[in-house]
Amino acid sequence: MKTITLDDVGLDLTREPLARPFGFKGRAFREKWVCRAKLVSSTGAVAEGIGGLAVLWSDEAVFSDHTEVGGNLIMAAMLEHGLRTAAGRSFTTPPELLAELAPPVGEYGITVTGRPDLRKTFVYNSLVALDNAAWRLYALENDIGTFDELIPEAYRPAFDYRHTELLSVPTISYSTPVEEIRRLVEGGQFVLKVKIGASGDPGEMLSRDKERLSEIHAAVGELELSQPPGEKVRYYLDANGRYQSRRQVEELLDTAERIGALDQIVLFEEPFPEDSTEDLSGLPVRFAADESLHDVEDMAAKLAQGFRAVALKPAGKTLSVTLAMAAEARRLDIPCFVADSTCLPRSVDWNRNVAARLAPLPELGPGLLESNGPESYGPRWEELLAEHPCSPAPWLTRRHGSYTLDDSFYQSGGGIFEPL
């Protein structure tokens, strides 16, 4: 691989309004800031990458300390600091560059936020656009044209599947109407990601979560799907660290069993805050780690705590971190899947490439890809898809609850090599 020297950098951003407030962690945000980073090498090659900012997801304390705009400004400033730090540096692979940039960007973030406990996920999320651009520049400089070639050899065993179908998982926020949830299931959605961890104190939260799960299950739980034939909807619950004890989780699962929904829960993501040592062993659902998992070193501890799946986020924690986590998960025999961050289509391209190559969850046959664009952006989503350079490729749009991946998807890299 060539040594790449960065001669110049650039930054721009756009703000995409959401169709409705996106609620989780007891809070909500109303727009997505999407940064566009540019890297120029000493050979004259130019590559751009995009990354959506996810302040609430990556560090709710920063989100609470600032206005929504203010939190996004801080994260964008961290990306700008990372770009300025990168200018003049040389690297061989993007993970090498990210490893050099993350510490100074983290220190800058601590200074700007005034939070010595700033979460590493917040730092990674701020650098997604830069990392994305680095991978595109790496591909240009080394004449790489497929995602399979892009993956460093050490990580490739974790990406040896070739799915022809990915189950599309829409996100059910606090504010998603029941009528819309029913339309999604009637339209073929097999798995729904349901945001729990409602606002309020622990007692109020649990009561509201029980009511919400009961409301959703009453509306769609008994509907029979055409694909897979005769099956019923599956639930993927996400508490985003709002639960404080195993007992609270048990109470919610008891409610699920009472209403007949327990067997339909395929995943339960991030029940506890990241510093919690509560044990999940023996509970009747598969628990997944997401934003509390910062590095591969964290994974063994999560496994000991009772977690049995990993949510990967190329568009949330960078592709560089994602590849390393997937490789470690394979070594530990922990199944992985890919989760969204209210991504725009060009970010979903990267998520889809990763999801297409991961071994499926044991409870599901096809691969799994959470992607909530249509629900998050409303009519604007169709405009964004129409602007995609690969439109109308079959793998860009979910149909009957899934994405179809044909040979053109794998041969083209699923759109990641197309100019922004």
C-alpha cells in the first residue's frame, strides 16, 4: 500500500430537517447535521466523505448541556480540528490515520465541552466524515474499486458472507403514530426497532415503556406477514442506557410475556448506562451493545456481562473502528448487525456494504440493516434517493421489508466509490 501525504483539507456541512422530532434517551432532536470533509493528497488526488452528527446518541450529557445547534457546532468544530491536525500528515491505511487523530481531537473536545468524561463515541462520531474521506482517498491512491478489496486482509474473515437480501429495520421513535407502525408491518416490515427508555424518572419511564410496548403489540403483534410466510413481526428494543437495574429489565420482559410479545423480541439493545456492571445472564432475549462499546478491548467485558450481540455503526463510529470491532466479535463468536444513525443515503451505502457481509443473527435467516430514512425525513427521502448516482438500483430502496443485493451491488461497491 502507498504512503499517502495530505496536502490540503476542506469542510462543509448541510442541515437536514427531520419529518418529526426523533426521540430516544428521554429526549429528542429535530434536524441532522451532515458534514462533508475533503482530503487532497500530494499526488493531487481529491476525496470527499460525509458523516452525520449524532450528539444525543454519542453523549447525552453534551446534548443536555447545550442547545441542539450548540451541540452540533461543538462536534463540527472537533471535525474541523481533526482536519487541521491531519493536514501535512502521512498515512498508509485509514485506521492508522484515525489512531493518530483521535487523541488530539478528544483533548480538544474535552476543552470545548468542559467535560473530562467526554465519551469516546462522541470523538469517533465527530470524525466519521474525515475517516470516510480517508477510505475513499486510500481507494483512489491504491486503485481499489470494490469494498472487498478495501477491507484490510486482517479483517476479511469477519466479512465472508454475501447476502442477497437484507432485512430493513425501521425505527419506531416515541412520536411514531401507531397507524404508521401498522402501515409499516402491513407493507412487509418483519423487524421493528422500538425506542424505549421514555422520559421521566425510573418509575415513570418503566410505566410508559410497558404501555408503549403493549400499544404496539396490540396494533401489530398478531398480524401475519406474507414474507416470511405466516411469520409475525419481531421487535428490536433499544433503551439507549436508560434502565438502571436488571430488575427493571425483568419487569419489562414480564410485561412482554404477559401480553404475548416475549417470543417476538429478537434483540434488546443497551439497557444500562455504559458504566453499569449489572449482569444480564440468563434472561430470555439477546442483548446487544452499541454506544457503550468504544474499543475492541471493551468487548470481552460486555460478553462477561451477558451481552450476546454487537451493533456496528460505520456511520456512527467510523468504518475504521467498525472493521476492528467486527473482527474481534468474530474471534469471540459474537454475532453482529448494522444499526443506523438517521443516515442519509450516501451514509447508508457504507452501512449496507458492512451488513451485506456479516454472518446473520441466529434468530434470523437474512442479514439485518437498521435504516430509518423514510421515517426520519418523510418526502425528502425520495428526493435524496433520486439524487443518488446509482438510482434506481434495486439495493437502494427497501421493498417488502428488505433490500435486494444483486451482482451489481458487489461489483460496484454499492455506490461508495461514486463522487459525492
